[in-house]
Amino acid sequence: MTTKNNQEKNESNKLLFKKIKELIIDECFEESENLIRKAIMEFPHAPEPHNLYGILLEKTDEHSTAMKHFRIALELDTMYLPARHNLEYYGTFFSKGKCAYDESDCIDEEENVDNYKVSYDNRGIGHIIRRD
């Protein structure tokens, strides 16, 4: 496959994922689920459809299945920041911020991937604390 075909395919993928994002935001859950399922079948090794499916499932109160799809996305690409972000965002009791539909929602995280720091108490015992 030529470079031009790859670029066209990547642009087509981006447009599809953008459309799915818009459908989820507009709460057109059935239509977005159909497109996500199609994208998963068409691009089985891409993390984006699984991440989007996880967001859709969270918005329809299917937390445990959503977390599975975020983990699948991260397994497919261990450097895919939106899945990492969403695992942390939805996996805490007190979520701060917003979910990550794509890389543009993770710009701050790229600069500060380490969201934890070690703080030592007066006895010298280290405690891991989440950065705000």
C-alpha cells in the first residue's frame, strides 16, 4: 500500500472517530454503538474504537464493561494516552476533569505523564499521593 493510500485511510479513520465522538456527545448512543462495532471489525488492532466504546458504555452506566474496553485499547497500544487517561478518570471514586475521546484531550498529560508523587511523613515513611 502506498503512502498516499495510508494517508487517505488515516484521514478516513479520523473522520469516522470524530463522527463517533460527536454522536456520543449528542447522546445518539445506538447509532454510535453501531459505528463503533463496525470500526472494531474493520480495524481490530486499533485502540481508538475500544476507547470510544468504553466512553459510550460509561455514559450508559455499564462501568465494568467500559473498563474492559479501556484496558483492551491500552493493550493494543500501550502508549495510547486516551485509554490510560480514561482508566484513571473512570477508575477513581472522585473523578476530576473530563474523559479523553482522543489525543487532543490529553495534551496536559503528555507534559506530565507522572500523575503521582512520593511524600514522606515525619517518620520517613513514603506515601504515594496523586498530583492535582
